[in-house]
Amino acid sequence: MFSHRLKRELEALHGSPPEGIRIVKADDDSSIMKEFSVEISSQTYKQSKLTVNIPDRYPLQPPSVRIQTRTFHPNIDAAGNICLDLLKTGPGGWKPAVGLCGLLLSVRILLDNPNCDDPLNVEAARLYREDLRLYHQTALAYSGNQLDQKGIQEKENTLKTINRLSSNTNSKSRP
């Protein structure tokens, strides 16, 4: 039963992957892949390479996912470990209904929307909170030009607009 589900999920990822997600290397020797590489492109990061390992008890246990591309990010450590609840078992963690596609989409979203309240990389979280421009410059230098400059500029503009609107709202609400 589980191998049929995994096969169906892998076929869907190959046939019609979500935007920004592409399987780039797979072990084609077996009928069901247990490890494969994925390339994820987000608004901020271009072509981040990940390795996905499927446990024998999938979907009851989550896959393990590591980023192979050097990445400066609040929720990714130097070894490529990712801090994401869906990669953990237990309450609030992995649920079989999420599936591979949902998990990879969650990693893609995390790349653009770090959780600075639960960082693996404390320095990246600090920079993201205090100086977004410096954070992006550091990430660019660290990653070797894998960042999407247009996406970064759009994100910075959006955050500036949100901050401006927030300060306007706060000043109007004061007596």
C-alpha cells in the first residue's frame, strides 16, 4: 500500500511538479526511489539543491530533507539541516496527508519566509530582523550568487510598504 502511494507521488512530481520544484537526479535502478535530488527556486533563492531520503515507514514517518547548496538562512544550519515542523514527528509535525509535494512546497515557502523565532542560524535571524538589505547581501556572498535579485528587491519593497502602512496606522490610532 505504502509503496503504491510513494510511486504515485513520485510520478506526480515527475509529471507535473509544482512551480519552482524540479527533480534533477533520481535513483532509477529501483522501481521505487528512496533518495532523490530536487532543485527548488523561490522568490529569493534560485536553484537550491536538496536531497530527499524516504524512510522505510513512509508515509508514517517524514522524509529527511537537507539542502546541499550552501545557504545563509535563519532556519538552515551550515550542514544543510532544515528547521521545519513538517520534518519532525510528534504533535505539530509531520502528517501523512501532507505528502512529498506538500513538504517540498513548505520548504520552498520557508526559503522566502523564515521563522526567526526558531532559528538554527542565529546570526542570519538577527540580520533578517534588523537589516534585511544586509541579510540579502550576506546571503548572496555566502551562497555564491544563487539569490534572485529581482525577488529580493520585490520583497524589500513589500516590507517597506508594510512598515510604512503600519506606522501610519499606529500614528493615527494614538490620541
